[in-house]
Amino acid sequence: MKPRLVGLVGSLLMMVLLPLLTIYFWISLALFGGAFFIPGSGFLSQIPAPTRTAVIVYAGWLLLQILLQIFAPGKICEGARLADGTRLKYKMNGWFSFWFSMAVAVIVAGLGWVSPAIFYDQFGPLLTTVTLLAFGLSFYLYAVGKDRTGNAARDYFTGTALNPRIGDFDLKLFFEARPGLILWVLVNLSFAAKQYQLHGVVTAPMILVNAFQFLYVADYFFHEEAILSTWDIKHENFGWMLCWGDLVWVPFMFSLQAHYLVDHTHQLSWPAIAGIVALNVCGYVIFRGANIQKHNFRKNPVAPVWGRPAEYITTQNGSLLLTSGWWGVARHMNYLGDLLMGLAWCLPAGFEHPLPYFYITYFTILLVHRDRRDHGACQAKYGADWDAYCRKVRWRIVPGLY
Ligand code: NDP
């Protein structure tokens, strides 16, 4: 098959199968206690229709996030240099928006206006509602962009604009994080509330998963500026893939472990808790250390790395590649840290069913693929300098192994 045709078929398959997978997992948790099942002929009829409550809740949520993005205080930062030499300005008010959203959630649940278990109770209808929104928004993004290949399905999937904006409102930056990432934390908390409603207890595994993922998301917003140098913001057009991923995949699939734990109320021994916490802390130190090291190095190459002058390669095009600190240990230690944390999020679920391990399985595939894609892009960009870097820093993700 020709590569263009492969791309087209791949895009269409993903747009059909991924949403069905999210429904499958929801049914598995709702009806089969998290066990895998073989979907029968009635599977499609089990797809939940959006409810009035789900539509109102999500519309309110989205409106709150839009208002926060526009009006909340935050510093203005410049993004990476674009092909035309200019830099876009971004308002970085995610840290404020995150805590403001948490406060709103606590107030509306505390006053009894909304059940704290709302995201559990409305999970299926919300999933469908947000999926439909993502498909609709992707049509808008497809229509306004100009970067077309002539293959409509492929363009719809990957997007037709790098930085679509409405006035100063940057759609990609907003949807990358605000409605989905913050919602993920609230969905998790809602699962903890449901566990308490149903079983009169919030178990240690549930607390661990909530705490780890809360830390991950809070940390993201604390270092929000770092997103401006990520692959998604610099290189990826904003189409269905990012849009659906940000709106649906993140809050509804990343919360899988907490979802599973609602009805699995096992406890963990203290040594097991200590081991899982240590794994998460270890992952976090590597993940955050590597990401911030690169960010700081690119801002100020003469700043010390691990207390010593930074070592680096100066490339032909002027960019510098750090070869000391975490970036001298392996070329993507930030991915390794992320993976260790991902494993720590799955382990509290125990070993009764494989379903809670979906996250670490999918994430390993994603990051290995991402590393290869990034490697190709850097090789094309830096040529012999990249090869020299790879010779100096041999390992891709796991020192001594890969
Ligand atoms: P990186 O932050 O690793 O960025 C890669 C880019 O950094 C390269 O393209 C290159 O860009 C530059 N670079 C590479 N090597 C060096 C070096 N030695 N010194 C200086 N610059 C270098 O990748 P991502 O954007 O993919 O990931 C960012 C974080 O996001 C990671 O921690 C990852 O785990 C996480 N992530 C999480 C996901 C999730 O779903 N939870 C999904 C994807 C990522 P250039 O030289 O052009 O500037």
C-alpha cells in the first residue's frame, strides 16, 4: 500500500476505534468489574447518549475554563520562533486557573449544588458528549486552517493549522491543558467520593492514585511555560488527534486506575505503599529534573548543570545540545521518569485484572514511538551534529538497556 493510503486508513481507523475503546473500557468497569469481555452484537447499542445533566455540566466547565484563560492573571511569554521569524505571545495563567477550578469544585460540592460523585454518575454520557464536541471542534479547526495536503480525512485528523487562534485566544494551548488536564483531577476526586459513598471508605490505593496524579497535574501548571518548547506546541498541527486526545483521552482514560478502584477496595501493606511512593518520587525527580534542566539550559547555557559548567555541542544551525546532567545519561530521561511514575500509578490497583495496566502499556508504546519520531526530526534538523550527540549519549530512554 502507498504511504498516503496507509496514512489515510490509519487516521480513519483511529478515529473510529479509539472512541470505541473508551466506551469499551467504561462498559468493562460499569458492568464487568474491570474484566475484559468480548463485545457482542449489542455493543453499539450500549453507547450512552448524552444527557441534559452531562451537557450542562460540561458546558459550565468549558465556560469556566475559557473565562479563566481570558481573565485570570498570568505572565505573558513568547513561544518558539516560527518559520516566518516571529514569536507568538501566550498568557500563562494555568497555575491560577488550576487552583481557582479546584476552589470552585470544592465550593459547588460543599454547598450541595453538585454531587461530588457527578463525574462517576455521569461518566458514560459525559464521555459521549465530549467525544461529539471533539469531533465538532475538529471540523471547525479543519475548516479554518490552510495547511492542507488535499487528503481531507488525513487533514482533519492531523489538523490544518499549527497555531489556530481566535483573536489572542490560542486554541491549541488552551485545549492542550485546561479543560482536559484539570478535569482529570476532578474526575479522580469524584471517583474517591463515589468509593466513599458506596463502601464507606477511601482506600490507600485510591488516595495514592489521586495524590500522584494531582501532583503531576499541579506540577504541569506550576511549570506551564515549559509547554512552549514541547513537540506538540512547536511542531504538531491542531486537528482531531490532539483535540480528541486532550478533551477525551486525558480525563476519561488517564483516570482509569481511580475508576477501577471505586469498586476494588483492597488495601495495601505499608511496605507496598512505601515502595510505590518511592517509585513515584524517583520518577518525578528524573522527569522534572530532566525537563527543567533542558528548559533552563536553553534559556541560559552558562548556568551550571549539577553544580558544574554545562557541557554541550554547538550545532551548525546555532542551537545547543546539552550533553551533561540528565541529558548526558540518556537522550530522553524525561520519558523514563514519566514511565516510572506511570507504573507507580498502576501498581496500587493490584494484579486481579490487567485493565489498570493499560496506561503504562499504552504510554510505553507512545513514548518509544515519540522518541523515534523526535530522533528522526532532530537528525533531519541537526545532521552530523545529532549523530555526534548520539555517539556521545548512547542510550535513548533507559541507560544500559534501550
Ligand atoms: P522533549 O521535551 O524531550 O523535547 C525534545 C526536543 O528537545 C527535541 O526535539 C529537541 O528540540 C530538543 N532536544 C533534544 N535533545 C536535546 C538536548 N540534549 N539538549 C537540548 N535540547 C534538546 O520531548 P517532548 O516534548 O516529547 O516531551 C516533553 C515532556 O512531556 C516529557 O517529559 C514527556 O514525558 C512528556 N509527555 C507526556 C505525555 C503524556 O501523555 N502524559 C505525552 C507526551 C510527552 P529542538 O532542538 O528543536 O529545540
